[in-house]
Amino acid sequence: MNSENQYTVYAIGDSAITFDMGNIISEELNNKVMAMADWLRKNPFEGLKDLITAYGSVTVVYDAPAIHVKYKLQTTVFEFVRQNLYSAYQSSSVVEKTNDLVRIPVCYDLSFGYDLEFVANDKRLTIDDIIRLHTERTYRVYMIGFLPGFAYMAKTDERLTVSRKKVPRQVVDAGSVGLAGNQTGIYPLNSPGGWQIIGRTPVALFVKDNEKFSLLKPGNYVEFYPITLNEYERISQPEN
Amino acid sequence: MSILIIKPGVLDTLQDLGRFGGGTYGLNPGGTMDRYASVIANMLTGNDINEAVLEIHFPGPQILFKHDALICITGADFKPTLNDEPLPGWQPVLIRKNTILQFSGKKQGSSIYLAVHGGFGGMQQWLNSYSTNLKAGLGGWQGKKLQKGDELSFRESTNDLSRLFRSESNFQLLPWRPDVAQMYSHPEDILFIRGNEFEALTGESKDNLLKSAFRVHPSSDRMGYQLKGKSLFRGDSYELLSSAVHFGTIQLLPNGQLIVLMADHQTTGGYPRIGHVISAHLPKFAQLSPGSSLRFTPVDIEAAEQLLFSQHQQLQILQRACSDHLNSYLC
């Protein structure tokens, strides 16, 4: 772990606080983020409403009036929650565990990969190069955000590093696989979006009517493998 | 016991106080835009404050009451009428069956809350909330905004309401109403807490943020209110990874304009967080209409908390009063 005090704590309004350990993509940091969130789930304080984990930060969403009444505080509620986050930082330990590997089929057909040609031109690669570079790595799911079940995965091969589209698309289809910076991600639902789209998976990332609605979890590892249009159609057919 | 949507409004959805606990999986909380108004609508009808209410935007729906009902309308003023007679808001009211509620014009505000005594039935909670998540197509009424022909039942009420009518009129107001003037006074003065990226603004941009006026842009919706004002600039070009945002977060967009994230905001974002509208001012901020002008004034976290706590305390007093009044009225 980083040396002492490698963090900042700041308010996200008067009902949420972020404990930020760095604006970088690092497995070590993200393991600590997950450990802190686990610790807070096991040691919740009254009024804790939600946790949002990101690459290097944990955010606690809380009910300030409930905490104020419950704990009869002499300090601000902000200070109380800050102390709890600090306890989580001090007390949580990263447990080495074998995280699940999820293999996801992607059809890199031009009809799905709206931006394949743009990325190929921009990066001076062939489309086969893009497919090879995208499928030969194992990615880590660092966080789920933006949409329910949208996994931010990193890091992609440097040769695939691209910026987001200047003007976001109005509708990106569910299942679209995109690139942004050195991240890759999959749109779980139809949504506006600015990532460069290189393919589509027939696998549902957002599972309707399911308490565990997100296929992917922070800490999962993901590998992509290429499939043809026919295979895409076959997998996306409902059973029977 | 039910109401029937004869003609849908532009965006009528069922909402409660939001869906929490799925933040790690990117689940946005949703919920009512004006929490204060929705809570009071429930209090005045004798419901739990987290009961699902119908959130209505303008143009509103036409609603047929198929049975007698005890309801309350709070929030914006869209000139509600019952069989063409003006119907006052912010007051519990008995509605006679076979009458039609509609909204004849946008006078003030952005969202209306309709609560019915006993709550709406015939819905399943999804992850402990009735809030409609339109993107996921889940929660609320079949995950959708209301359509023509949708019929929303009430959870069975034990009280026979027809005996309470004292005349032949279509509606009968219950004789108490809260004073909410203070909550919505000076809607143009919005207090905020400085965000983590506030200091990234140039000196001139900080001045412009604090000293100039902003207007709510027509493209505003439940996800965010876009503001139009002087362009603001950052002194650096530091790229941010996505991290948490919240209801009220003021983000700086790449075009130099601001957006304030609202009830349907995403859980995370990558734009600089210039500030956060304080919770105590979110209700009046949520009721601003496109074209409304506002100014931002910074406060510290302690002041923001104090305002929130005193609001909370007033609501608790109001809840006890509503409950006492209603119990004696229904007896």
C-alpha cells in the first residue's frame, strides 16, 4: 500500500463524502478500495445509505439528519463520516483472493463496430490488429458506474489508446464494446455515449428482474474472444 | 379503488425517495426531484414519507378518479382542476368518484406530486424502491412512464371515505395546510458547497461563477439541469478518471457551461465537480423552470448541515401535526 496519508477526503455535497487515494489506474489501489468498501459493509454506521467505489476512491452516501439525531454529535456529520472512512482505511486489509475470470464473446463486425474504421485510421492499425490487441489481454473490472452494470475495464494495449468522441452518440446499443483512453467497457443498456465502439457482445451485462442485475463485479477479470455474426445471432437467440 | 390515465402527461412516473444500495454496481438512485414536496404530499395524506407518489411534469395528464379518494397535490402549480373547478394544492382533499383531474397551465415550478391516502398498489418494489428507472425499464409502474389507459390501484384503505362528504360537491378540502413559503422563497439564491475541483477554475472563472447569473436551459431534465451563463475555464487540463457524483453536483462541461445533476443522475462522472447544491436548497432548485435565473453563493459544510437539520426538524413537527389532524378527521 502507499505510505501514510496518501489520500484526500472531500465532500460530494452535504450527504456524501469521497475518500480518494489517487486518480490513477492501479490494481493495488483498487484492491484497497474494495477492502475499504467491504469493511464498511461489515461495519456500517446508522445512516449509511450507499457506497460507490471507483478506481482509487470510496464514496459513502449518508442520511445526515438521521446520523445527527442518532449519534447526538458535537461535531459536523461530515466529520463523523470522515472518521468512519478513516477507520475503514486503517482497519481494512486487502485479502488476496482469486477473482473470477469472465470470458465475453464479441462480434467485431463493421455493422456493430461503428468506430472500428476510425480507430484503425487513427491508430494506423488494421481491424485485425485491433481485434488481436483487444482480445489478447486480461482486463480487470475496476469499477461499475455511468449506467447500472457498466464495467470500467483496464488497461488496454497502448496502441489502442483513443480519446472519446467529441460529440457523443445519441444512442449506443446495449452490448456495444467501446474504448476510451486506456479503458474498455460494455454498454449494458441503450444509452447516449462517447466511447469509440469496436464491437458488440450478445451477452446481457444487465440482467433484468434480477437482484444481482450486473453480470460483472468490481475485481472480476475479463477476457474477450472474437465471434462471427452467425455465432452472435445464435448466442443472442432466446432459448428454445 | 383506482385512477385511470385518460390522457398521459409528458412525463408521469411513480417515484419514492430513491433506490440506494446498488452504487457499487452503477445503479442510480432516482426518486423524486423535489423531496420536500413529495414528503409533504405523503404526510398530508397520512402515508409513510417514502410511499410512492406520482411525479408529474408539464403538460400534465388527465386522470379519472374511478373511486372516492383522499389525495394531496404538492410541488409546482400547473393550475389543477377537478371537473373544471380549480383544485388547491398543498392541502389534503377528498375527491368524489367519476371526476377528472387535469392541469390547465404552467404557473410556477417544474414538478407536481400526487399522493393518495394508503398509497398506490399493484406494483412490485425493485431493490427496495418503487422509483421508476426508465433506462433500466424497471421499478414504478412497469418500469415506464404512464400511458393512456393505465389504471393505478390504491392499496386498500380501511376508511369509507364517502361518509366524510358533507355536501354534493366534487371535492372537499380538509381544513389544514402547511406553510411552505419559506422553503421556496428566493429561488434565485442557491447555496452550494465548493467541489473538489473548484480550485481548478481560473481566478476569472471563479469570479464569474460567484458574481454572475445563470439561467436554466430548456434541455434540462430529470438527469440534470443545464445552465447557461458565462463560460468558465479550468487553469489546468488534468484528465480525471470517473468517480462519484451526487444529486446536486455542479459539473463543468467541456464547452465551459455548467450542469447540475438531478434525481436521475449517474453514480459516477469524469467532469470537474465545481460544487454541490446544498440539500436544503435542492427542492427550490428542482422547481426552477427553463429560463429561470439563479446565482450561486458558497457556504461551508457546517452551514449546509444546519439548514438541512432545521428543515428535517420542521418536517418532523409537521408529520406529527398531519397525523393528529387526519386521525381525528377520519374518526
